Amino acid sequence: MKIIALSDLHNAVSYLEPLAGKLSAVDLVLLVGDLTNAGKTQHVSQILETIRKYNRSILAISGNWDGREVDGFLENEGINLHRKHMIFGDIAFLGAGGSLYSGINSPNEISETDFELFLNQANSGIDHNMPKILVCHNPPINTLTDKTSLDDHVGSKSVRAFIEKTQPLICFTGHIHEGIGIDTIGTTKIINPGPVWKSQYAYAEIIHQQVQSLEIRNF
């Protein structure tokens, strides 16, 4: 299975066309939140319409800058992973959107308690032996992926605890624009490719339920 993950588009639809060939060459496209800038459903519709010209297999979560109606729109499109899981191939994909409270009053902020609840809801009912991939806009705390330009770690303790307990193959994340990198928690690979408008994306290849390749690529 080949996967492209895009995070923090913030309405940057023009950056999708240069990815046309790469989008069409993978099995699944993951949208890891902040599709908009406090945007509306018409902005999300434009993003999905563009990606679907090249690949119709999409799963997504909302970010902290996506209005709550974005979550409902993704649900109506049948691609929303927030608080739930979906089986794609032989892997369970599960997710949690939004971010921790930041002090900037973005429209989709939640607490650590919320994250714990939402992740447990998403994990409920998954066969214990089935490999998982986590899609979570807010990164786990104390990794390269949650480190700000001031060297502060601002990730979620609840997300980290969930990863430590369940050990998904990969956690695709974003939110912290400068927290670009690949790190590990136990056997789980954590990847934040940075915002799409930095012309970067995450690429993964899973073979026989094992991660064979995980990279941040430029375009």
C-alpha cells in the first residue's frame, strides 16, 4: 500500500495540481487537518474535487482551523476519521481532529480529556491483531513533530499515551508548522511533513503490514 499524507493546506489548493502525478500513483491520500483557514464547506469541497481528479481514495480529519461544519462535511462525504476508524486494505485507519487549546482561539480546539475519549472511541472494535495507522492533527508531546521554533514541546500527552499503549505502525500528524520531521515512540513512526505550502508531503509504503518506506518528500 502506498500512501501520501498532506497536512495544513490552509486553502492552498494551487499546491495540489503539481502533485497530480504523485497523487495518482498511490493507493490512498490522507488529509491530516487544517484544510482551511476557519473556512467553510465550499473550501473543503474545492480541495476534494481537485484531489479526486487524480485519486478518489481519500480519508481525512479536520484541524483546529477548520470550522466544526468541516467535520460534518467530511462525514457526509464518507471520508471522516475523527473519533472512528475505517478499514482500508488490511489496515485499520483511525483518527482524531482538532488541537489542544492554544490561546489563539481557533475554531476547533479541545482538551486532553477529549483527545483521550476520541482516540479510544476511534480504536473501539478494531481487531487486536489488525495493524493500525493513526491520523491525528495534534502531534504527541516530546517528539520532533511537536517542537516549536522556540524549542518548546507543545504536543498532546493523551495522544502520546495512546500511541504508547496501542503502537500503531505510523502516526501521521501536523499542526506545528515548524515541527517537521520523523520520530519514534516505541515501534510507532511519527511523521509531520509540514504544511503543504512548504511544498512537502509525507510518503509511506506498507508491504505485508510492515512499514517499508516513510519519507518527507519535496515537490
